[in-house]
Amino acid sequence: MSTAARVEAEIAARLLDGRLGPGDWIRQDALATELAVSKIPVREALHRLVGDGTLRTEANRGMVVPELNRSDGEEIFALRNGVERALLAAAVGRHTIVDLAEAEHALERTDLTPTAANWAFHAALYRPSGWHRGVRMAHALHATVAGYVLRYVADLGGADHSDREHRALLACCRDGDGAEADRLLDQHLSAAARALSDHLETDDALPH
């Protein structure tokens, strides 16, 4: 992994676990110093994240984690639905015991925030697809909405309900039941999209 890719992954990790959230600024020089790397790979990583919409740039101010509106949320979850269902379809039947154990372990982890644990679970199910670009896309999309999911986690359907859906999805992957796994994932993502949409502003003039 290149230095720029490591910086990009670190920023995504901070978004997923809540260390960075909507409205937070990222200072290139400070980040380079903190990570003990030169400014060049930091600049490259930040511009990649601006390119995919994870960050927004403002002249003379730097990079900011954008506030999202309802239209943004609908777009992100439509992309998640397409990308993640394709990843899972390609992965079912290729999961090893290690992959399934990693996914199950993610459901039990208490050292991670809900959004970081959620990504750990989904990533374990998607990586056997071998679609590295797709996994990176899914990672970025999870990171983009993580701040809102954390903000409204108490209203987004309940941890118990989500845990049941995750365990049912894991069982389908163990059984190699691709059709049922696809149905459950579609249901899971669609419910999350509707719940999050209720919390996002409808004004498309909001900065994003």
C-alpha cells in the first residue's frame, strides 16, 4: 500500500469511528506532521477523497467533512445497494472459515464504535469477492455516512434488530445461499436508507 493510500485509509477509519464527523476540518500540514509523512502523499490522499465526495475543499480554508442532505443520502445508499449486493453475490460460495469467523467476531466487538464494527462485518463478507475496487468503493461510502449513523444511532432501527439481520445474513453466507443473502442485504440497506433519510435535511442548497 502506498503512503497516500495509507493516509486515505486512516482518514476513512477516523470517519468510521467518529473521530471525524460532518463539519470537521482537516489541515494538510497538521495531518502530515501527525502521521509523520510528507505533505505530498497527504495532498494526494485528500484530493482523492474530494474526488469521491468524502471531503469538500474550500479555497484558503482547507478540506472539510461535508454536511449531507437527503438527496446525498439517497445517492449514497443507492450506490451502496448496487455495489454491496454485487460484492456479496461475487463472494458467496468463496467464504472461508476464517472469513466467516472474522465476520462473526465483528458482531461481538465492543472495542469499536457501531459504524466501525458494522464495516468490519460487511468487509469480511465482501473481501472474498476479490473485487478490490468495489471493496474500496464500499469502504468510502460507509465512511461518508458514518457520522450521521453515529449521530442518530438510537433512532436508526435499534441495535438488536440490526444484529439479527447481520446474523441472518451471515447464516446465508455459511450456507452458500446467494439468493437469500441478496434479499436480506437489499432489505437491510433499504431500511437503513429510509431511517437515515428521515434525519437529513431536504434543502438541496445546503453545502455538500
